Amino acid sequence: MGLKSKSSDLRRRLRYARRGGGEKAIEKQKAIGKLTARERIISLLDPKSFHEYDLFVEHAGKDFDMDKKYLPGDGVITGTGMISGHPVCIYAQDFTVAGGSLGWMHAKKITKIMDHALKLKVPLIGINDSGGARIQEGVNSLAGYGEIFFRNTLASGVIPQISVILGPCAGGAVYSPALTDFVFTVNNITKMFITGPEVIKTVLGEEISMEDLGGARVHCETSGNAHFYAESEEECFSQIKQLVSFIPWNNVKKADRFPKKTPKTRQYKIDSVMPSDPKQPYDVRLLIKSVVDDSEFLEVQDLFAQNIVVGFARINGESVGIVANQPLVLAGVLDIDSSDKAARFIRFCDSFNIPLVTLVDLPGYLPGVDQEHSGVIRHGAKILYAYSEATVPKITLITRKAYGGGYIAMCSHHLRADFVFAWPTAEIAVMGPEGAANIIFRKEIFTAEDPDKVRKQKVNEYKEKFANPYVAAAYGYIDAVIEPEETRKMLIHALDISREKDITLPRKKHGIPPF
Amino acid sequence: MASKKEKKEEKIRFSTLIIDGTKYRTLLTDKFKNRSKFQEKDPGMIKAFIPGTIVKVRARKGKRVKEGDLLMVLEAMKMRNVVASPVDGVIRKVHVKVLDIVSKNQLMIEIDHEENS
């Protein structure tokens, strides 16, 4: 056979393998609004940048007549490509081939591309669409999952890992996304759970739909397992592209610098966003947009624990992670979910050299029996741990309230913030004036003829003395009290001057955060 | 755009959240509204500690039981769990029968418990 005929033989083999599960299976996939695995990769990556490997891998099943079956690519497509010029390693499970089930060689293809990603130090993107373990391969498919989880853990904090759930992801399979940094979901397509509705029905007698049990909405809003919610796969891919623009390739690089852009100050003005009364709510996302480049803010987990807002933006072209209390929801308190959400985000930014900007306005931790009994002590400690451990530049701005434990937790100087700024409206105190006056002046209030009048008077006294930034500034806990209009200028300067920040933590194998 | 949004927000009905004596105007989440309220535990109220199926019931209304007596067997996750009386007392009510499927924390048996009997 000459080169020509060998080449045409190769093309025939490629065509055959690239058919995936065949027309019928592809039709079924499309009928429910899903793209095929190959289409997903093509639409996510830059045009013509995808290069596939291991297309000719064959499955290793021997039992139950599996040896007579041909499964193209063993149900998963792997390769490398670019997203907006960023190199990435990628895999996509192909539901049209044996339900995207995970057998030993399927897993080997995934772990091979994971090893590549870790070695080449480029982000890993995994598109999940699989019925689960390939039962015919028994314990080998379990081994496959284990090998993937192990690599997810090794790669954690070294390269960004992104999971995209575009179909079922059930049973043990869910733990790969859980170990990665960002989980993307699509309404009506994502289905994620440990035990499905059928098992729950037979064991517990509870009836629930797949969507209600583990759909996109549930994981983005209630469980907190997912980070991004989209209505379509196209929207999901554009979210991924946006995220990739804010983060570096790996933990020794910095995120790309972008051309500087000013905020859209006509739409987002600080003074029209902020009410001065500390008890009045406002949407902190508008404040963020009024200080960041082009007013562009990519919020992470925007539907979960909405009392804290976290996400990526740029200030003077530099990528930053923003953490902000949200007075609009639950008065912006810290609680179990918000501490968990913020801590995870802070640790991501710290791992990947993204400076942290913290906007503080909170009355403290959320009181309540259910919070106490569900462990707000250990969960609330996560945010303290994450901030203390973070060595990236840390810049904090206190806009209004910073009371009690909340003040300490929100990246105070005591947790080694590099700069803490405060507006003149800031109130740094051990608690709100009402609570403090009730304790300090208890005797005077209770013995007074008119306790309400005395209480009011004492509250005002306390307010005048302590509800300001100057007491904390007098101890050096606030570096500068600034006018709100100076905010962006101060943040830019603080970021500029912190660029070469280099501190090391005590040598240790690893810390023991309150997981 | 922002001013439109702000106008929208003015229409939002805010709730009040009290922290350290200060009343804050804010929105409440569904999770917060649906949080479980604290209830003191009554050891005589026997609730399912795990969801499962009742495979044996020994408890009868009016029967006197001692702490440790077998009340029922609850099968869950392929295990047969013995449910024993945590108190001495008289059974007031039995809410379940054999083959019933119970969910977690479902009340199964009520016992009028006698202290120092």
C-alpha cells in the first residue's frame, strides 16, 4: 500500500470513529436540546484550534459480550485547544456512545489528558454527560473514577479546573466536578445527584423529578454545588469564555492584563447607589460596577448565599477577585453558606495570584438556633482561615457597618490586609449602637423613670462616640479615611504598589482548614 | 439602566431583620424563611432516625414498656435497625404498621413516659 492509499485508509478510519454513536443516538441527543460532544468542544474552543487525541482507543470490556462491540473513542473525546488564545486541555463525554458510560479505557483517556494538563500547566475543562459507571466493566469502572478524583485533587490549586455538566452526572461521577474549581450548569440539561429519583422512590417512598432533585437551579440556588447557571449551552460556553479571560493558565502565572477602561459612571454612580442610613439596604453589585473597569463584573455563585457577593472584575486592567457583603439580602450578614461561598472563592484567588478586594458592610454573623446547631462556628471559621492564609494583595474598604466578629472576618488588618480604607460613613465597632448601649448603660436605662428616653439618649451618645471610622483609625486599624469618590483611585494605587508583594507562610505540609 | 434598577428596588417589599437590637431593612432568603425552628426533644416521641421500611412492630397501644424493650424493627439501607424504648412508660399511640415506609424524623410511636417508675 502506498502513502496515498494509507492516507485514504486513515481518513476512512477517522470518519468511522468520529460518527460517535450514530445517527439515531445523535438525533435523540438533539431532540432534548443538547449538542453532541464534538459540537460542544468546537463551539467552546477558538475556531480550528481543537486537536483530538486517542480517537482510536478501544474499550477494554471482556464480559457480557462486550468484546464483540465497537464503541467509537470509548465514549469520550479528549484533546487540546485554545479559548481566546489561552491553551486548554479538554474532554467531553459522548452520551451517544454507550450512554457516555465510564469504562476503564474511557477513564484512561480522561486521566491521560488530565496528566497532560498538569504537566503542561494549562487549565482543564471537563464536559460531563454520562449515564455513570459502565456496569459491564465492574470494578474497573470504579477504579477509573478513583483515578480521576485523585488527579482532580493533585491538580487543585495548580491549574484551574472547570466542570461543565451538560447531561446526567450521577452517583460517584459527581465527585469529579465537586473537586474542581467551577461547575457550570444549564437549565433542563444538567442533572446531578448521588442517588437518583428512582432509588429515592423505592427506598424512601418520596417522589421527586430529576430537575427538582438535581437540576441546574437546585445546585446553583440551594445546594451551592454549582457556580454558574445558564438557560442554554451557548450561554454556558460564553460564561466559560468570560471566566477564562479573568484567570491565569496556572498558579505561577498572573491573569492577562487588559487595556484600562473607566467605569460606566453615567449608569453607576457611587453617590446614587449608597444610602447613608446604615439600616437601609442597597445593591452592592451597583457599587462594584461603579468602581471597576467598564463596569464589567462576572459574579460567581450569584444565586447561592446572596448575602455575600463574590466574583471577578478588572481594576486598571488587572484582574481582581471581589468579595462584598450584600446589604440587600439578610442585611449582608455572614452565615454558614456565605462563609463557605466566600472562603472557597478567596482560596481560588489566592492559589491563582488574583488580588482580593473586599467591600465591607455587615452587621455581624446571623443569629439563630438553626445556624448554631448546623455549625456556624466551624463554617464561619472558613472565611477567617481563607483570608488569613491568603498571601495575594489584600485590599479592604469599609463603606458603612463593620461590627463585631464580622469586622474581623472581612479581611481586617488583623488578618493581614495590606490596606484597609474606610469611608467617613464607616462604623467600626464591637456591635451596633442599639445593642452596645443596652449593655453598657443597662443600669442607667433600667433604673430610669423613662427607660425608652434614656435608652435613646444613650444610643445617640454611643453613636456619636463610636459609630465612625476614627476610633479604629486612631489605633491604626484603618490606614486611610477616604471620600467615596476617591475609591477607584485608591484601589488602583494600592494594587499598583502591591504588585511585588512577596510573603511566605510558616513551612508546613498543609494547613487544616475547618472543612 | 442603573436608575431604572434602583426604581425597581424601591418597589421591593423589604422585611426587617433584627441583629443586636438594630432593625435592618432587607430581603430574606427562602432558606432563611424555611429554617427549622427549635423544638425541645421529648424522649417519649419516637421518630425515625433514618428513612426506611417498618418490618416488625412489637409496640401496642396501652402496653407498658421498660427502657431497652424492643418497639419495632426499621429496615433502612439493607440494615435491620432495632428501635428500642428509650424510656420506661406506657405506649400512648402507634402511628405505623408493618411495611409502612417512613421518612426521616417521622413520628412513629408516642410513649407516656414515667420518671422514676
